[in-house]
Amino acid sequence: MLESMAVQQRAAALPPRIPREAIVSLLVIAAVWEALSYLAPTIGVPQLAFPSFVRIAKSLTQITFADVAVTLLRVVAALVVSFALGTVFAVLCYVSKSADRYLTPVVRLLMAVPVISWILFAILWFRSVEFRILFVLVVTCGPIFFVDLLDSMHSTSKELRDMMQSFRPTPWQFFTKLMLPASMPSIITSWKINLSLAIRVVTIAELVGAVTGIGHQLAIAQELFSVADVFAWTLTLVVILFVLEALLSRFETRVLRWRQ
């Protein structure tokens, strides 16, 4: 038993293996792209539309760490605030049926509003660029945390809740000893969803008004008609997302090791 657990822990510590099929697919796409970088003019497409990997590599060397750090900080800060607010309101709706009846429809309404509308509202309502970006991310990601956590708490087994109540726990003990562990799979799933969502939303939010961040650099690349720079910054966003997801998966393996 101990040996099996040790093997599982060592396997979790290793970086995830990339399937062979995925590697082959990526190599095929790369080969087609590189071929188009040479053949584009012959098929009536401007050559700048398909820069070679040499040009893209040069753009990657010009990536500024400050802009990457700013975008990453905005995403992490917004997700932490979104999670905190979503948790508070979800717990409030769980313990109070009246709060649930009033707040849940509002949250559903917020989720129906397109992201571009929130960006326009933020521009019209607030002067601070940082607060605009934070507002857009929180109002987009917060409802997802709220809905997933509230649904998870409502789905917790009634037998477990009754057994826990028989020990006369304090509200804090009831939440931390039962509801939080029972809701942890849903919480981690919400973080996975919101990580991808926040990366996309922060880029759009930075395109309008921000003077720092990856979104701002993408706007500059668009003004310069530099597809290589757009490709390089987009690849940077993808790498950031993969790294954050890998860290979250490591956390999931450690916290939910009882499922293995």
C-alpha cells in the first residue's frame, strides 16, 4: 500500500507526458506554416501573413518580461478577488434561502452579459485602467465561482450533513470540515475554467486603454501589421496558461489524492 502511494506521488511529481499524436499534429501544422511562409506569394497571399519561424523566433526574443508580469499579476489578482467574492456570496446563499432567491437571479443575469459589453461599461464608468481590467475580470469570473460552489454545496450528501450536525459543530467547523472538502473538486474545476477565461478576457481588456500588458503589445503589433509579433505574444499567452494549468493540476493531485 505504501509502495503504491509512493509510486503515485513520484508519478504526480513528473511533468505530464505529451501524447505522440499531439506531437505529430503540431509538427504537421508547423511544416504547413513554414511551407506557406515561402509559397504564400505564389498563391496570392501576402508573405507577411505567414512569417517564417525564424522571424517568429526573433519576435520571441523581443518579448518584454515586464508586460508578461503585468498581465500575469492582473490575472492572478482578479481570480483571487473573484474566488473570494464568489465564495462569500455562495455561502451566504447556502445558509439563507432569502439571499439565494434574490442573489441567484442577479448572478445569472451577469453571466448572460457579453464580455465586450462589460468592457464598454468599464470604460464609461471608471477612470482607472487597472480598476477597469479588474472589474471586467471579476464580473466575468466571479459568477462562475459562485454558481459552481453553490451547486456543489447543495449537492453534498444529506446523510453527511446530518451526521456532521449531530456533533453540534460551529458554522465555521461545518464549512471547513465538511462543505469545503466536499466542494473541492468543483472549486478546482472552476479554477481551471476561469484560468482559461481570464487569460482571454484580460487580453481583450488590455487592448482598450491599457498602456502595459500583453494585450497592449498585441494592439501595437496589429498597428504595425506584424503577424510575427502577434504570433509571439499569442504563444506567450498559451505558455502562461499551460504553466498555470500545470501548477493547478499539481495542486489538484495533492489535495484530491484520496480519489486515486
